[in-house]
Amino acid sequence: MLAFVLLTLLAGQRPLWAAAAHGMVAAEHELAAQAGVEMFRRGGNAVDAAVAAVFATGVVNPSSCGIGGGGFALVHDARSHRLEVLDFRETAPRGAAAHMYVRDGQVDPRLSLRGALAVAVPGEVRGLTRLLRDFGTLPLATVLEPAIRHAAQGFPVGRHLAEELHRHAEEIRRHADLAAIYLKPDGAPFAEGERLAQADLAATLRAIAEGGEQAFYEGSLAESIARTIAGQHGLLTAEDLRDYRVRLREPLHARYRDATVIAAPPPTGGGVVLEILNVLSGYDLRGAGLSGAFALHRIAQAEAAAFHDRARFYGDPDFTDVPIARLVSQQHAAELRREIAAGGTAGAAATPGQGGTAHTSVMDEHGNAVAVSSTINTGFGSMVVVPGTGIILNNEMDDFSAAPGAANVYGLVGNEANAIGAGKRPLSSMSPVLVLRERAPVLALGGSGGPRIITAAVAALVNVIDFGMPLEAAVAAPRIHHQAVPDRLFFEPTLAPALVAGLRKLGHDLAPARDLGAVQAVQVTARGLVGAADPRKGGVAAGW
């Protein structure tokens, strides 16, 4: 039965979870979760805790996110019952053009992955300060204290960062400013447990604490960023930084079983999450006829169908007409189910990358809830460090479609809707989600891992809503992933062998894949506020 499969936990690991009465943080590092709890203890709310945790994550998991990147926040304000999406996704510099990575008629993927030409305008600082100003209660200087402390005094390198440093060590050595921070004097990467300090980043964070967002987007810091990019033949300018703005967007809503699922709209992956759930709403996943491999088969088909739509229709809604109301409608879900029944979905062959990104979920006793996803894209972003600042700049330009039909590093294929354009925001897989019952949030979640974020979020939601799993089991259970291109079903090796055999018998081209995303989630339960952090990335849940 599927319930048995999904309850199977990762071999040799236990989910990291906690329960508390006042506030709960699920984050990708213990120190980030503790930063959030520190804000609760100082009288802050869920948003104060989330902003502190995200800033701290950028210090202790710098390969995944940081102030040189961007992201999205989905927030529920308990006092007003207001739901809001803050889009602080990076934007293409004003000098960007549709075919800027095409050389001799072919896309050169190196140009959008590493180096100054890969850098989009960072949005994180402006986004987090706006989130704090609109929904928080504590001063910016207060919520930045943990991040500054860990950057200045150092912290023990965690498992995830140690793995990323080892994986990218050769490439880091080719970037002197990056190597000066993240490699030891003998050129070796820091190992798990060794202490890493980032004095320049601490000074930058202090400047932001004192001067607010203007300290990053104007003045000497902005000039240093622009000068670094210009010196390496990139496009981002001081004017791009000065003119960056956060977008406020209306959340998407969908009814799934007995719950209302709230997701962020394009350019996030939230619409794709809702498409998948809408398709699954037409199947009885708990029924005897949809047990075991056949239920996973249906989930995979729903994922592939929605990812086809992603490639065709999704992009920055400020630049392209995304038919999102139709895409997340029940009518469209019925059309996709008919297509599935007729044998639809296919794709070319490519293997998606693992991806960067970090996610933080926070809820408090008053009913405030926030899910924040942030990223610099792939591991260590562009690998461009602004000298003297400790800022690692993103390589978010790779999330655009460099040419129609060309795949990015994750194997995702896009079309004109996601073509590069000056001031445009690239399509993202980040998918912060809230679940409501009777207008009150009962679950906040999101994840990291490139396109696997979308399917990991769906898996956790199905596990909780359809199968009533405890949150910690729902997050840790083995996953599958199908993104249409390639036409291949990826599965975690801990999936039961009988189910793997069943999926193969149903005609899937199968490939094992380690760690299909990492989900951080908080839920309202009879135990109080429960947080679950994904063991795949060494996350931690902590509460007060």
C-alpha cells in the first residue's frame, strides 16, 4: 500500500522535528532555526523569526542563499487575515538581451552559470526588509544580530556546507576571492565541524543593520558590486541596484480535499504545485484501486503534465500573459486527466541538477505564518565575490530560457514566456505554500532543490492531507520526481523495491536519484506547533 511506502523513512536517518507552544521555526541549519527562536524570546512574531533565520541561513549555508540572491515570501497576517506574496526575485540587468548567451548559433551554457555575465540584480535585502517592515515587530538591527554574530565569530561548518565545499573545491580554487573565504590556507576546503568566520560579510551585514536596505542598493556597497561586475565584463550596474523593487502579488488558491492550499503565483513554481494537486484531486489515492505503484504512477503522470505546462506557459507575469487562472482551474485539471488517460506526456533526455536554494517555515501561537524561499541558484551562485564585502552574487540568469527549447542546468526547457529581457524576473521553482482550514493557517512549507522543490512540496502535502501522516514522517518519506523533460521518473533509492519494480512494469524509464529536494515545514497539531526539518539537508526544527 502507498501509505506503507510513504511511511518508510530514509535509511539510517531520523527526521528532525520539535513541538512548542509559542513559536516554531523549521530551517536548513541549526543556527538559523535558533536565530528565529531568539527573536521569539525577544518578543517577536513569526515574521521577525523568519527574517532572522533567513539572514542567518545566508551566513551558515552560503552555497545555497544569501544577500547576493533573491526569493519569495508567502505570509499570513493573523490580525488582518491578510495573505500576501512578496516577490523579491532577482531581475535581469537593463543591458540584458534575449540571445545574450548564444555564440555561433548555439547556447554557451557556461556564460549563464559562472562569472559576472550570469549575475542578476539581487533582491533579498530589499525583500526581507520589506517583509519585516510590513509584518514584523522588531527592528532590522535586532533581527540581523544572529547573522552578524555567526559571520564575525565563526560557526562550525555543517554537513551540507562541507559537502558543497568538497564538491566545488576545484572550481572555487579558480576564483581567488571565493577561495580566500571558503578554503583553508593550504587550499583544502573546510571540513564538517571546523570553524569558519566571514569578517567581510559581518561588516556588510552591520552596514545593512545601521543603514537599512539603502546601504546595499545605494552608496559604497552598490558601487563596489557594480565595479566588480564591470571589471569582469558583466551587465549589472549601480542603476540596476538603485532601481530594484519588490513586487507584491496576489496568492493563488486551490481546494484540495478538505483544505485550502495557498501558493505563490508566477514567476514561482506555486502554480505548478496547484496544477499537480488539482489533477490528483480527481483520483482516490487512498482507495484500494490506487494503492502502491499505481498511485505513484498517477502522481508521476500529474507531475509530468504540469511540468509540460510550466515549459509552455509560465514566465514573469509583468512581461508575458500567463493564463494562470485557467492553468490552476479544475476544468484544466480535468483536461489534463483526460490527456493522461490517453497516454500523454513525453520528453527528451537530460538529467536535472540538484540545485541550491534554502527554505524557512515559521508559525506562531497567534496565527501568523510565513514561508520564505531564498536562493543564489546553483552552488555558490556565479562564484563572483565582491571584494571586501563577503557577498556571493547569484547566477540567476541561468533560470531564463537562453533560447527556445534549450535546457538550463536543471534540464528544464522553456519557451518565449521565459525568454531573457531587461528588468524581467526568471521563472523559478521555489514554491512557498500555506495550507488553511477555516481561514486559519495549519501548515507552512516549502523546499530547496531546483525543480525538485515542486514535487517535494507536493509529496509532503499529499502525505499530510491524503494519508494523515505525522509531519516528520511526511517530510522524510522517500520521493519520486517527474519533470516531463526528461521523460524519466526519478526515485530515491530508499523507495521499496517492490514499488520500483511496479513502476517499471507500468512503463516508466526509471533512474535512482539522491535527495529529491529538501522540505522544511511547520504544522498546527494537537501537540501544539510542530516543526519538521528535512534530514536530506541536515535541517533543524526549533521552537519556544
